[in-house]
Amino acid sequence: MSALTIHVAGDERSVDQGTTAADLFGDDRAVVVARVDGELWDLDRVLPDGAVVEPVRIDEPDGLMVLRHSTAHVLAQAVQQVNPDAKLGIGPPIRDGFYYDFEVEKPFTPEDLKNLDKVMQKIINEGQTFHRREVSDGEALRELAGEPYKCELVGLKSNAEDAGEGASAEVGEGGLTIYDNLRKDGTRVWGDLCRGPHIPNTKLIGNAYKVMRSAAAYWRGDQANQQLQRVYGTAWPTKADLTAYLDRLAEAEKRDHRKLGAELDLFSFPDELGSGLAVFHPKGGVIKREMEDYVRRRHLEEGFEYVGTPHISKDGLFHTSGHLPYYADTMFPPMEFEGANYRLKAMNCPMHNLIFRSRGRSYRELPLRLFEFGGVYRYEKSGVVHGLTRVRGMTQDDSHSYVTPEQAPAEIKHLLNFCLGLFRDFGLDDFYLELSTRDDKHKDKFIGSEEDWAIATEVLEKACLESGLALVPDPGGAAFYGPKVSVQAKDAIGRTWQLSTIQYDFSQPKGFQLEYTAADGSRQQPVMIHSAKFGSIERFIGVLTEHYAGAFPPWLSPVQVLGVPVAEDFNDYLWDVLAQMKKQGIRVELDESDDRFPKKIRNASKAKVPFVLIAGEEDRSNNSVSFRYRDGSQENGVTIDAAIAKVRAAIDEKRQVSTAS
Ligand SMILES: [Zn+2]
Ligand SMILES: [Zn+2]
């Protein structure tokens, strides 16, 4: 038998012809797939001479993807076992799980899903193996004659990327493959058109999977196509991982800002307004105003000048800026009147450019920093609109810094530090940065010269590295007019939210012919740096509501102190204390309801007020009050002056307060 040379995890090895990755790593159950010359391969594929082979474990990102996608096959097999008429769509892995689309007569009921879970467990316990089989187009079409959607994919394979989200899991460049599921005795139970790879054996899924829910989805994401039923599931390396994931979901659900927004009377989304358009109620209005006041003051302190611009404009402006036609899909459609097309603005920069251009500018004025709370409107598909975190109408805390090219590095650093400082004041302190650069394979989608991109990317990268924060590359994620840095913040339960973006723009200054007079009297083009700190006020309120689970720090709390008298007899005394606090600018409320004291305490705890002030006979006779905190701890007999000072200090220091100290 002739030998071949392969490279295994860095070592050169001589092996027999016919060797598979399973022969190399088979002893380690955690290895579920191999990376062969950079591509993921099933363990049982025969390795070619010269191959570079690495093991991929079940708990690595690639391993998890393969595990989840393999579980999607088991789901599809279960669906067709229960309902042989179900037609298969696509079944890719997604973040934390997978889905599979089916054409079925009736949507799945919760009972159906429970039953599928059971049928899947039987399939998994059978220890079915996955076998890869190469087929020609003709063979695939014959074999899949009963699967119209799969046949359509066969016809589209050269264009899998365009065929629909996830379609590249089934077909793609190169030949077609069908994966057969075989029982221990070698009989074929089921098969699916798929590029693979898969885990070697269904047993590896164990009981660490769950069918989660189902929803309608259009074939290939197009509303003109057939409506299918999408079943979502999740799978993890161990049962403990699955349990931890389900716990995280439950925690996230408790924190869902849409639910808390209604419970705490902060905001709502009236149908009459339309999808993705929020109204803030008085209590939510307090949070919004505190945030805006603070952010406005901080911008002024950091050298920004406050400006104002309208919500609509003639569309020529957006052609000058380059947003049209590039950005047309995400803008609201035009309104025509007086012979012109008007657009709701989706960004503020073009209007800030007009302010810059309104008169001659000298290098002495730079950096010139314009800031406003700009109302912008973006056409988000109704399927992606989500509470306050994905809206159609929002208020950006948007600024544009106009600088000389030499000033750009310092300004980017300035903006980055400014953003991080803001977040720390709002109680977020775990960040990393993402650097979005041009997609070098699709240069036509980006404007500007090689040199422009190289300089801009370098400047941003340097600022990121100097910040000392972790930096994650995002190739291809840049805006068409320049690269950007985004600040990603982790919340209280470890979820990541993209917040600030800082974008380097060499293009709009060109389009608007912006210039300043340099020290030598020549006319020069400034660099423009876009920066939204929170992204939008709406979104940030959504993020903070979830981060704090509605229990805001005192400075943001709609009601900072809630007075709860032990009995009605103490209403006047407590009101007198609250009135003194109110004079100190503290937001107070008194519970004068007929509810009994324990009920009042329960209501206070539901309202998540940071300071609950209690007074009974002892406090009244001593001229004191008692505090009750969110965690149920208490502090008794505090003098009125000390109580006021305590609340005021927590507000001024922007501290979170949940317990007696
Ligand atoms: Zn597959
Ligand atoms: Zn901008």
C-alpha cells in the first residue's frame, strides 16, 4: 500500500492511502469534523496526499455549527417521519441553534413541536451515521423528484449566495452531494441534499437539543414565494450547556424591554402610528430627558457645537452625499410636491455639511464639531423591527467632526474616549471594538481611492490599538464611504450590543466640495468623522432597560423616592419629608392609595423605585425616616437631612443603588 504525506496539527506524517480524519482523531469523541486544507470535512472522507488536517472539536464555533446543522437533519427526518407529505426547504445553522423550513398543510402546533422532540430523540438514540455521496445534477433531480424546493436549489447552485439566506448550506460551488442517514445494520433511513459536513453519528447529539418554536417564513425570503413553516431548534455539546442556554433565554425574557416598557409605563408602540414608531410616556420621558440633558452637556464640554436641522429634504441632497442611490432601499419612499421629490432623512450628515459650507472656513476653526439630536427615519423590513432596538424612527445623538487630515488621528481618539466615558457613566464598562473595513473582493461597492482607504483604515486601527481594548476585525463591514470603528458593549447578562460608531469619511467632503483655508492660504479639503454615541436614544433606552432589568440607577429612575406610610395617619409627615426632597430636585411620589402597607411595599418593589421611604410612629416622633431597598434590606431611623443628602449623592454620582449601605 503506497503511503501519503499529510500534515496533522503542524506535524508531517506518513500514512496509508485511504486514511481518514476519523483514523487520526477517532479516539477523541469530542472531535466531530476535520478542517482539511481550510475546509470543513466529514471525518470519514479519505484524505488526499499533502493535505493539511486539523481536528475540530464539538465546542469550537465550527464544531457547534456542524452539530447544530446535523441536528437540523434529524429534525427534518422527524418531520417527514410524522408527515411524509412535508416538503423540505433549507436547514442552516444559526447563532445558538438552527432552523429548517418545511412546506406543510397546517402550521405546527405546540403539541406537534413537543412530539417532534420525542421523535428526534428516537432517531438520535438509533445512532444513525451520516454518509456523504457525490451525485450529478441529473441524479440529484431524479432522486429528489418529490422535493420541489431542493430541485429549485439544484438549478440555482452556482448562485447559492443569491438563492436565499442559508441556501449555501445545501448547494454551492462544486459538485452536489446527498447525505444519507444509515442505521447500524447499514439500511438507509433518510437522506438530504446538502453540502455537509456533519457529525459522524446522531448519538453525539445526546439529549442536549431542543425544538424551540415555529414561525412562518417565505421560500428564499421573498414575499412573492410560497409560505413555509420554519422550525427553530437548538443543540449544545452537553445537557449542562443546553440548560445554561435556556436559563440565559429565560433571563433575557424577564429583561425584555418591550415587556418592561409596558409594565413600568415607559413607552409603547401604538398600531395607529405604524410599525417601528415609539411613543414615550411621562415616565419613559424622564429617562429620555435625563439622557438627552446629560449627553447634550457632555458634548458641549467636549467642544461640540449644538445645531438643528429638519427631518425632510429635497432628495438632491442625498444624491450629493452619495446616499442615493446606494442607500435607497433603507430610506422611506419619496414625497412629491411643488415639482420636487422630498425624502425623510435617514442621516444627518448632508445637512451638517450644508452648515459647514454656509460660509468660508479657516484652519483656525478646525476641528469644527457639529452635534444634534437628529430625528432620522429608516425603512426597516417589518420582520426585523424589534421594540426600541430596531425602529423606523429614531433620534441619533449624531456628530460630525471636520478636521484637517493631520488632526484626524487625535480626533478619533478623542471621540473613542468620549464614547467610552459616556457608557461608563451609564453603568456599562465591558467593551470591545470592531473595525469594519472594505471588502476587497467587491471594491465596486465602495467609493474612494486605494490610498484613501489605506490611510483611513490605518488611522482607525491605530486609535483602536492605542485604546487597549480588544479589537475584532470585520472585513467587508464598512460603509461605502469609509471604514468605521464600532464600540460593542456587554450587558449585565453577557450579551453584546453594538453602540457607538466612529466613521472616517473622505467622500462626502469631496461630494459637497467642502474646503477650508489652510495656514499657507491654500484651499484644502477637510476629513469628516461621523460619530453617533449611543447609536440612537431609543435603542440605548432599550439596551439600558434590559441591562438594568428596569431597575435603573437613581439618576435615570423616573421616580427616585417613593414614600410608603405605614398607615394613613403618617401621610402628612411623609409628604413633608418628600416635599423637602423635591425642593432639592429629587423626583418623589407618595403612595396615598387605600392599599394596606404590605401591598404598597409589593407595588413599590414592582415599580423598581431605588429608594422607598417608610415612616411610622417611631420615625415621626424622632424626626427620621426608614429606607427600604430593592433587595429588601432596610435602614431605619435616618435623620431627614441625612436622608436627603444620601439620595442626592447617589443621583449626583450616577451610582446604582440596590441595597442598604
Ligand atoms: Zn446537511
Ligand atoms: Zn453622518
